[in-house]
Amino acid sequence: MEIEKLKHLLQHWIDHNNEHVSKYLEWAEKIEDEYPDVSQKIKESIEFFESGNLKLKEAFELIR
């Protein structure tokens, strides 16, 4: 059934985004002292990923 595939994909996308967020934060912290403005922009992008993940989680819950 297509809905089962979608559930699987949503969970995969959520997990994958979390992996990206983890790497973004790692790099933002590595460069924070030398490039604070760049670090800040990376951290700001994390907020968008987290916001998107909340929407993906809401979608997942609607089809559970």
C-alpha cells in the first residue's frame, strides 16, 4: 500500500534531516571562533531543518 511506503519515507526523511543537523552543528562549532558570522548562519539554517522536521513528524502522526 502506498501509505506504508509514505510512512517509511517520512521516517527516513526525519532521520536523515537529523543527521544533517548534527553535522551542521558540528561544523558551526568548529568554526565559531574564527568565522562567527558563518557559524551563526549555519546555526540559523538548523532552525529551518528543525521546523521542517516538525512538519514531517506532524504528517507522520496523521497517517499512523
